[in-house]
Amino acid sequence: MLKSAFSFVAMSLTAVSLSFSSAAAADREDVRGFLETTGFDVAIESIAVGAGGAPAMLGLEGNDFGKAWTDLTEETFVPEDMVERALDLLEERLDQDLLEHAADFYGSDLGQRLVQAENLSHMDDDELKQIAGRQLVAGMVEEGSPKLDYFQRMHVAIDPEGLGLKAIQAIQVRFLLAASRAGVIQMDLDEGMLWAQIEENESATRLAILEGAIAGAAYTYQDFSDDELEAYTIALEDSRMQTVYQIMNAVHYQILSERMDVLAVNLEKLMPVEEL
């Protein structure tokens, strides 16, 4: 069960949870346009898609709960509500200068092609994406492609301190403890034990996250040239863009945390369906 939980972290981690404030908050309508231009609205909506992986943290499958799981996740992860929540948080935390800097890049021809590719990738099946991505990576290794270096730099640029792992781990621990209390998993879990196991596996988890991120990038950006990916990497490494990503990642994981807490409260309504 716990092995499945740590695998879920490696597959789903893309961001970092922090708190920010802005001296000059951005205009709400500008923020709405920013969401659409950058594709962050689709990234927020894709949290609902990722909810299907929550049972894996319990060593179960979604269909073990029958229709009740589908109904509960649809009630909990409402895309329109999550996007509105993102607007509220970004309006508080993004200042106009940062918003315009990111919007200028993502509004360019290259930026819009990148957003389109990322939006499509968000909705693809993670497992199939990883299989295809790893095949592409193998070919790049054989060719000595510079894209692999760009993918690794991109991964670091969007979370230079690697704090996203701690954010998702905290969400995961709360969810597992709630599942144990609700009796959804037949195991008494101790929070200290969970954190000890997480820390013991952290190096392997970070490596798995990096490998998964590179495979995901290879899949997502397979139609882009070396020069285009170099330009994207340089854009992401700009200090202003890194600040934008810290804020967006904080918002992403705050919304995920809030929705997972709601899901956890309702776990006692779910018990695995047994065959008659």
C-alpha cells in the first residue's frame, strides 16, 4: 500500500506550495486572461483528472469503490470552482509586472505553441505518456540530443529548491491518515512512521520524479526543435519567470490540498465494493 503511495507522488509532483504576497496586486480580468494565455486554467482543471490516482495511495483502484467514487470526485473536484479559486489566489499574489512578463512570453508564437502542447499533455493518460516519453528519451540518449539537458534545466527552473516534494508529501500523509481513521484501509497508521518512511525513500523518490519529469517533457515537447526548447529553458530560468512559477505552483498545491482535505472528510462514506 505505501509503495503505491510513493509511486503516486513520483507521478503527480509538478509544483511547490509556498505563500506569497504582492505589493501591487494584478487586475482580476488581467489574471483571467493570464490563466488562458499561459494554459494555467487547464492545469488547474487537470487536478480533477489527477484525482483518479488518489485510490493508488490506498493500494486500491477507483473501481473498488464503484460509482460512489466517481460521484464523490465529481462533487469535490469541480473544474469551474477550482479555476475561480485560482483567480482569487492569483489576484492576491501576482503583481502586474510579473503577470505581464509571463503573458508576453506565453503570448508569443512559440509560447502559444508550447501552451497548446502542454494543455493536450495535461489531459493524456499519465501511464501511457510515461511509456512513450521513456522511449523518446532512449532515442535521445542514443543520439546525444541536447534536449535532455534542456528538460533537466526546465525541471529545476520551475522548482529550484525542490520544495514541491514536501508539499505533496504533506497532502499525502493527511490523506492516508484520514483513510485509516475512516476504515477505508485496514491498517492503523502512525504519522511519525509515515514521515520516517518518506524520509527514508526521499532520495529514490526525487530521482523517480526527475526521471518522470524528463520522460513527460520528452512526450509533451516532442514536436519542438532544439533551438525552441533552448529558448523555453532560458525563459524559465529568468528570475521573474521563476517567481511567477513559485506563485502558480503555490496556488496549484493550495487548491489540491483543499480539495483533498474535502475528499478525506468524505472517505468514511466509501467502502470498497465487494463482488456478490
